[in-house]
Amino acid sequence: MKTKAIALDSFAHGARQYVAGDSDEFSPGEAEELRKSGLVKFEEAAPQTGVTDSQPAEDDLEDLVGGKAEPAPANKMEPAPKNKGKK
């Protein structure tokens, strides 16, 4: 399992260069060592708001429009005139 961390200062770790604000995943041991050195802080999980994608939204497009959209017409273009010079 990886631990997400945010760089507090510019530093190099392995083959990667980090600047303040960069976010990356480290192994738990690496992340702890970098945190003790003052180079990163652990990324906090976003608080649960209670609204999930499985719950219907209040302003659902289908509710606003009143159902599904009409199907597209089979032929959108008018037939071309046989002789363009004479209409």
C-alpha cells in the first residue's frame, strides 16, 4: 500500500525531483522517513460530504428536460437538386 504525501520543499529522491506542492505516492517507510526529515507532509483524506454518485442529483438533466431526447432524424440533408443551375 502506498502513502500519498505532499512536498514541503524542493528535494530529489531517487530519480525524481520534487518542488513544494508536488504530490506523489511513496511506500510507508519512505514516506515516514521523508516526513521526519521535514520534506513532506501526509495528504489528508477529503472529508465525506454524504453525497455520492449513486444518489440521484436534485437537478438531474432528465428531470429538467422531461425525459429522454428525441431521436435524430434519419436524413438531415435535403436532397440535392438534379441540376444546380435550374431550380
